[in-house]
Amino acid sequence: MSSNLDDTDTNTNMNTELDGYQRRTERKKATIRTVAFSLFTEHGVEKVSMAQIAKKANVSPVTVYNYFGSKDELFIQSFIHYAEQEMVQFVQLVDEDSPFSTKIETLIFQRNEAAKMFSMSFLEVVLTQYEPLQQYYMELYYQRVVPLLHKLIEQGRQEGALNNNLSTESIMLYISMFKEAATKPEFYSRTNPTLLQDLTTLLFYGMVGKP
């Protein structure tokens, strides 16, 4: 009887140790992904070495290779990790209890990490050179982003904030035009609160409309 109890205790201790090891491993991986993505966006993928990543992440280069295999794979995983974090924030924005206009202003004009970390040209290079990311990005946009945009636009219609004669597709394109401009790093260096307010008025009322 005591032998069975001893075996149970041993198995429990082993499982606890394995769980602790797994958590430590995942934390290390997360740190490496974050550090790597920061270096990639700052200097470009080609100019960053695995040794640089390892040094800044406070791990050995062997550890980085063991976890990710290659620099390209590390970049792919770090990019996907970043995009998933952005999606979490987008979902929270769409689902939060606030007016349509507040959500749109936040979506378009709030200074986000993407605007600070990389330009749209960086994104274009990424999506042309890394085929796995092309597929991921397309699936992310059409399967997850588009439904959320539709949900947001539907809220705007229900609140009377949108012209019901306009198609959802045209509204999405209109919003994306503002969003693309706002994701350029130089956008925030050239704007001030007054200009942002003017742009918000243009977004919601056009050039001939009135608040």
C-alpha cells in the first residue's frame, strides 16, 4: 500500500517539475520572440544575427537555435506572435462598451505599437519575402479582421453614425485609407491635437458636412 503511495508522490513531483520546466521554457521563448522582433523591426531581418538576439535575450545562441531552428523561423514566429497580440487588442476594442465614434478614433488615430515599430514598407517586404506569412496574413485579415470590421460597422449603423446608403465595402475602404496613413511613423511627428481633431471631423463628416 505504501509503495503505491510512494509511486503516486513520485509521479506528482515529476509532473510538477515538468510543468515548471515547461513554463520556464515558454517564458524564455516569449522573451526571445519579443527581443528578436524588436531587433528585426529596428534594423531589418538581414542585419540581425542570432548571436545579437541571444545576447539581448540573455540566453545562449544554442538555446535560440534549439527553440527556433533558424533565424527565418524565429522571425516568422515572432511576427505571428506580435500579430496575435494586436488581434487581442482589436477584439477588445470592438467588444468594449463604447460608442462607434470612440472606437473608430481609437482604431485609426491612437498611436499604437505598429506605428512606432515599423512602417508599411517593412510589412510589404515581409509579406513578399516570407511565403508562410503571406498565407497567415491573408487568413488573419479575411477570416478574423473583416468580420470584426463588419461588426463595428453594424454598430455604427445601429447608432445612426453611418449613412445607410453606403455599402459596407465602401465604408471599410474609407476607414482603411485613414488607417494606412495613421500607421506611418512620420504621421505622428507631423500632427498635433488640433490637426487630429480636424482629421476626425473629416472622417465622420467629410469636407462639406457639419458636426
